[in-house]
Amino acid sequence: MFRGWVRLRVARARRKHARTCAAQARTHVLTQTPQKPPESNRHRAAVQSRALRQSLARLRLDALSYKLPSPMRCMCASEARAVGGMDSGAVVVLDAHSDNALRSLHARAHAGAVAAVDFFSPADDGVFASAGASDGLVKLWDTATASEAAALPVASAVGALAYCVRMRENLLLVGTSRGRSVVLDARSGASSHALAGHEGAVLSAAWSPLRAHEAATGGADGCVRLWDLRRAAAFVHSLDALDQSDARAQGKRQRLVGPQQAASLVRAHASRVVALDFALGGNDIVSLGAEGALRLWGRCAGSFRNAFADLPPVHGGFALGTRLALVPGCDCAVAVASGGAELCALALRSGELVNAGAGAGHTRRVAALACCEGGRVFSADEGGQLLVWDCRDDDDGDDGDDGDDAQMRHDGDAWSDA
């Protein structure tokens, strides 16, 4: 009987304790201030993209202007630096966070003109690669000292160059004038793949930032070809401007004209592909043709289809030229107007012009274009003039962080110190 009484008292105490805890919890919920849910990375990136897109409307010519010893032919940018290749064979390194943008110059990088340049990674700009248009060499450089680190021979003239975004891979995609693209190992210089299929020279190349085995090339034949390095043949398919790449339309086309001729009818552009890159986090591809058509290709069921943002050659009174630079962290791009001497910013998804008419500053045709993180744009024309553009307000940024401090931050990197 005593044991039963003890069990009853314990059960009553447990029920009383449970009611007390429930009442305290209800009181805490009613009295506490509501907390906002944690901000996700996607939402934070969307907010930053909208802010950068609004700042592009203020794109204006900065006070920095330089006269280069030779016209610049190609240019690429990282988060804080840009590098360009000249017709004379020289390479120049530019600093986006310094009042003196010209950081270093190597006058004898290649025997002929520099066809393409690219950084090791957008986040790690300690090493960049340059390709000669006529000497058939791909060289690796230390960005801080502008000294040559290695030279990789290529069998023919080079027209395009792209570093694999995944840093562990150390792969280079080199497009040649013979219609082939070669995948080189930057550590050994050996060729692992030979991607053949273009009828003309390969003029543009890009690696996917999401998949290290996925790459794209654009040629003088107007084709944009996708490659998967895990496959034996590596070729996946060609992008079709008519959006008839589905199995039913492709089979009908093969029955009418034959397999080989059907494959030759697939074109991404009516003219040569002058610019190509993976955009919007790697889920889409942006290509620019010499005819002025800018196309956005969206990923769909493992392939890419012509998306709704298919800009005509003339859009909003502006005809696009042959130079394009994507804005990091934003769904916008900076392009050159058809006249060749004026810049404009446009949204990739909608095609609307974010900034038009404020990018006049060159007297000759723009030959190279690059955009760093934060909205600083470098442009160089055929006359050797280098202009710096900025879309930030005068009050943006920390006043205590001047150009000298930024230059000191980038003087030492893992590549130069090793």
C-alpha cells in the first residue's frame, strides 16, 4: 500500500511539473520579440545582384586614362585584377583597387600578338595564362612579379583559352585555328583530350563553374559545341538557335537531309561566335555572335536550350558589337555598341538596357573589355587608349581603405610567396 501511494505522488508531481513547463513556454512565446528568419545565401546574393544592377545605371567614365604602347587585343578580369594581351606580344596587369591601374608590363611575352588570356581562378588571381596567336605557345605567369613560370607548346595557332574554374584540376582548354580544342595539364603540359568538330577556327571557350568535366567552345562556323570530358568522344551536342534540338525534331531533320548534313545545319549564330561564357552561376550560357545577336541558353534536362532572352541585333536603339563582359555577382553584362566606341549595360534575362548613352569615351573601336567585381570596367580601343569605368558612388566603400592599402593586400599572394 505504501508503494502505491509513492507511485501516485510521483505521477502527480510529474504532471504538475509538466503543466508548469508548458505555462512558462507559453509566457515566453507571448513576451519575446519576434525574430526574423536567418537570411539564406540565395536571398543575400539576390539582394547584392539587385544593388549592383542599380549601380550599373550610374556607369560613368573614371578619371583614369592611359596610353598603351600597343593596341590591346584581349582582356580578362578576376575579383581585384585584370590582365590584357596586346598586338605587340606584351601582357599588362591592371589593379582594380588602386589609383594607378597599370601594375606591371611584360613587353616580350610572345613573339606575335596575344590571342587570349585567362586567370587561374576568379578568386585566385596569383597566376594567369596567355596564348600567342602565331607562336603556338601557352605561357603561365606569376601575376605579382609578371614573370614567366612555364611555357606549354601547342601544335597550331591559338584562338581561345580558358582555365578550368575548379582549381584542383589545373586544366587548360585551348582553342586552335584548325577547328580543334586541346585540353592541357598545366602541371605537366601533356594533352589529355583533343576536341574536334568545328569547321573553322575556335574563337571562344569556357569551363563550367559547376562541373569540372563540362566545357563549351564557339567557332568561326557559328556553332557552340558542348563537351563532356568523361565521355570517350567528349562531344555532347551543338546549341541550336532555332531551338530544335529535341529528339523528334532532330530525327526528322536526319531523315530529310541525312545525319551529317543535319548536324551541319545546327547553328547558334549566323556568324562567328566572338564571346562565350557560363553565366548566372553556371546554369546558363551566354554567347555573342559577330552579327550582334546576344543569346542566353538555359539548362534543361541536361542540355541547353535557347531561352526567352534572345536579343535581336538591334535592341532599344542599340546594336551590339563584338565585345562582351559579364558582371560578377549580377545578372547583367557590359557590351559594346555596334559603332564600337560606346559601352552599354544590359540585363541578361530580360534584355533591357540598364545603362545606355553614358559609355561614350573612346574615339576608336573598342577591342578589349573586362569587368571586375564591384562594377569597375576596363576598356581598351584599337588606338591603344585604356579607359577605366566605375559605377560606384563617391560615398561607397570605406574611406580608410585607399588604393595603397589595397595594393599592399594584393602584393603578396600564395603564388609569389611560394
